[in-house]
Amino acid sequence: MIRWYPLLSAVSVVAVVLFELFWARTGIFRQWPYWAAMAICFAFMIPVDGWMSKLSDPIVIYNPEITSGLRFPWDIPTEEFLYAFAIMTLAIVVWDRVGTMKRW
């Protein structure tokens, strides 16, 4: 059985990185504000996701048949970090790309 969530999370990271490097070319991976924004997002994501998905008393329950089963830290599925990286990076790349486009 294919575990779709881990597979699609990893594919989304590769797709967004390739999108940035070969099409958008905003250069965000070389800029400290991008990494600072990622650190801030993950600093809030870890306690919230950790509390919501803790195995002792979960609010959000993941189907173990579709996840990798790897959880770090505080019982957060590793796929959540891949998905968060991809979606936040895509939003920043598009925001930066649209902001630098010439106005008609």
C-alpha cells in the first residue's frame, strides 16, 4: 500500500524548490528574512501541532495506515514539517515574484 501523505509531502517540497530555483528565481533561499520567517512559523507550529497531535490525548488523529509513522518532536508527524515547508515557501515565492512583476 502506498502511503500517500508522506509521498505527496516529499514531492511538494521538491516541486516548490524546483519552482523557485528554475522558474521564479527570487533568491529567497539566500536571504535571511526567509529563514527568519520559517523559524518563526515553525516556532509556533511545534507547540500547537504538538499539543493537537500528542499521542496521549490527541485532538487531531492521523490514520497510521497513510502516514510514515515517524513523529518528531512531541508526537508531530514528520510529514507535517514537509507540508508546512512547502506551503510556506510557495506562498513566499509567489508573494515575492508577484511583488516584483512590472505593472502594466
